[in-house]
Amino acid sequence: MKKNSFTTNIRIHNGANEAIQKITNIPGWWGISFEGNADKENAKFSIKMGGDSFFHLNVEKLLPGKKIVWTVLDCNMPWYSDKHEWTNTKLIFELAEKDGLTDIIFTHEGLTPEIECYKDCASGWTHWIQTSLFSYLTNGTGVFRPATK
């Protein structure tokens, strides 16, 4: 993991395998336009957040009950000077289940304080993981909001 990459975590009462299944159902917790498949290794998917923005990702790793790694293959964030700032970064979910609880650590590897979108993206990820994904995992409904920019 790159030093200073954005990280946040949640703890839920769901099992880790169930959590993996729900995390890969991206439209359930990340209120966006979604195409493709995120539930098997080497699958590709695209996310659109409105306008010309997009993110094309690859499922680099999917270890049931343990870990998901998505690599951003390409992106367009028209509201930043570096519109491809997320390209080649990784979205990582690490899960550990113990005594009926599952800890989920989310890291956006490559999203560091030095890059332009850090402040907006860190705020966005905090919402999407701690509020929307948590809600989706615990009661079946994500908490959607407009994109940060």
C-alpha cells in the first residue's frame, strides 16, 4: 500500500462472504450508473457519475470472504485539472471476520493528500463507505447523495 493513501473502515454484523457479495453489487450502495460485472476476477466494469465523468475498472483480485482489489484502468473527472488522476490507482476492500463481526478496511491506494482531488474524494469515500455501504450491508439500502463535484 502506498504511504498516506486514503483509508477508512467499518464493522458490521454480517459475515464476510455476504459482505463481499454485497460490495460487488455496486449500484446497491454507490448510487451511480453501472455497466459490467464486479463479482469475479478479471471482470471489467464501468461507473458513470453524470456528465462526461467515468471510471473503467478491472477486478484484479476477489478472494471470497477476504479481499477485493479493483484497479482503475481509465477515468475522466472533468472537474479537475488532471482528469485521469485515478488511473492506475486501486480500490481495496480487506475483510476479517471474528466472533460474528466483520471488519472491512477500505483503501484507495494512490489517493494521497498530494493529489488535487484528495479533499473531495476523501469526503466522498467517507460517505460511500461509512454511511452508504454500511447502511446497505446492515439494512439493505444504500444512502445515496449527489457526487462531490
